[in-house]
Amino acid sequence: MNFMRSIFAFSLLLIMTYSTSSLAQDTVRIATFNVSMDSSNHLPNDALPNTYESVLPKVLQENNPQIRGIAEIIQRVRPDIILLNEFDYVPREQGIDVFLNNYLGQSQAHLDPIAYPYVYTAPVNTGSPSAFDLNRDGKATGRGNDAWGFGWYPGQYGMVILSKYPILEDDVRTFQHFLWKDMPGHHAPYVHDEDGKPTDEPWYSDEAMAQYPLSSKSHWDVPVQVGGKVIHVLAQHPTPPAFDGPENRNGMKNYDEIRFVRDYLTPGADNYIYDDQGQRGGIAANGSFVVLGDLNAQAGASGVKGAMTQLLEHPRVNDVMPMSQGGANHSPDVEGSQYHTAAWRKRVDYVLPSDDLIVKDAGVFWPVQGEPGYDLMKKRDASSDHRLVWLDIELPQ
């Protein structure tokens, strides 16, 4: 596997990070993109604590330039299957259907429109109110850091899967309500004293942990019929390992959310897992999959050591390390910047195929100056502070 990764790393240095031409019919392009289409990209930060529902339905009706930029990027890369992170969970007719029809379905920058006949979306835990003072600031507000997943309103930072291939909806598994406490050996943050040393007082009460879901948004297993094979799209968006204190509660949760995916792929380690319908266990030992999402973790640079490595080094995961010249140019002083997927100099967005899928090409959409789409990279409100990451696999027969 290391030999194969070296070949891909060398070859990817020689290719463009995106393609405006139609893909060959013998390949399937799969992508992930944190599109920054929650209210935080459309309202001042000081307005968010007073925001109780998504403004996305309103913004979508305004021919919004940031959303046009997102649509332009998708029309340039033209993935066949794509996960959108940070697309607020709102009624379909007010949200994703408008995006499909009024943005992706309309030419952006003289590009061909793109259609996705199959859509999957579902509720998330972000903004879902708890009854507890989860950040221990003396107030149980049920919002922000006191929601089950950080968010100012239910559905913030939601997820959507768009596909040109049939989604097998009857076989979809969601894990929104899997409890953190039910993961054997899960991390447990503790209160620290004024000297920064841990005490024997758990950060979360037993009552809170009895209800605390592991997923800050959700974990999904969405099977897609691609040619003669079912490919499981494993989608998620773990909490950032930051915005906490010495107790490292978010770093611990990020690690365990990623560990859940690792265990889901590992027969024998998946026995504790149950989905929202009560079905137990993970993916079949020979199941084909692609792990997609903004995992908010980079190998060697996460809140808990090994958070991302535990998945990247899984024996069934083939990490071909998509790259871009734009990322390298953006941070020439940072080693490995060609692999970055975010403007804030990290590799956090992943497309990780199972080892049985034949990878033909991969990249990160990050144009350099003078290339089409470069202006969309300049600031977050032009598109996103994340970059679209894509992978081409051989169409299964």
C-alpha cells in the first residue's frame, strides 16, 4: 500500500487539481466539500446568538454570490457523488431543492449546469438543545455550547449527499442518536484546577452523559448503486478539536467520532455499534466504501494524538493524498501544504476509498492565480474557507 501511495503522490504532482471536461464514462468522481452555507456565512458573528433558525432559505432566494461561487466550483469539478458539509438542514423545498434548481441547474460563469437526481439529507445534532450546562459557564441555555452539537439553531452545519447514481434509501443507516457512553473505552474529560491540573471531577455529569450523542452532527452510511457495485458513502463532520479548555473535551470528542468510523470498518471492533433503527454492527468485511467529510483533524495536529492517524492507517483505507498547486502556493512555508484543504492551512477534508476500489485520479480544487476559479479562493464569502476534494475511481462492472 505504501508503494501505491508513493506512485499516486508522484503522479498527482503532475496533474491539474480540477477538470472542466466531461469525465470518461469508465470513471466515477466522488467528492466532499464544506460549503459554508450555514447562517454564520451570511450574518455578523454577534448576530448569531440571537438567531433561532436558519437564514439559508431566505438567502437562497437572493441569487447570493457566495452560493453562486459554491455552485460554480461544483460545475467546474463535476463530481458524480458529492457530500456537502455545512449545508443547513431545512425543509427540502426551501433548501437543497432551491440550490439544485436555481444554482446548480443554472449556468455559473458560462459553465454547463449540473443535475443530481438523487439526494439524501437527514436531521443532525447541531443546535439540538440539551438541558445541561455542557460548557460549565453557570448557565444552561440549550444553545451554542450547551446544544448537543455546537450550534445556535437546530440544523446548523447540516449535511447533504447529491448523486447521479441511485441512492438505496431503504438501506441507509444513520447514527445520530448513538450515545457517547456506549463506546467502550471512550474518552472522558475532567475538570482542571486553577493550576491546569486534572481533578477527579468529570466534566460532564452522569445525567448528561446518559443522553449525550457521540455525533456532533451525525454519522451516515448511505449505499449508492454504482455500476455493478454498491459503494457505501460514509459521511460525517466531527466537532473541531478546539474552542474548549485544558479539559480538551472537544479534542476528545473529535477523536472518538473518528474512532467510530474506524471501528465501523473493523469486524470484531464494531460489536458495540447500533444505528438509529437498532441494527447492530458495522459494514460487511468485504463492503466497498468511501469515507467522506470535513473530519476537522489532520494527522499529527489534532486535539488528541492519533485522532486522524487511527483512520488513515486502517488496513482497508487507501489514502492517496489528493493535492493542489494552489495549496502549495498559499502556504509555501508550511511542509505538506500541497495537501491542505482549508484556507487556514490544514488538511481536514477527506475522500478515503476502500482498498478494493481502483483509484484513477484525485485532487483538491485550489486554482493558482490566472486559472479559472482563482477569485473564488480569495476569501470565505466568495465561496468557502474549505476546498472541494475529489477522487476518480474506475467504474465497477
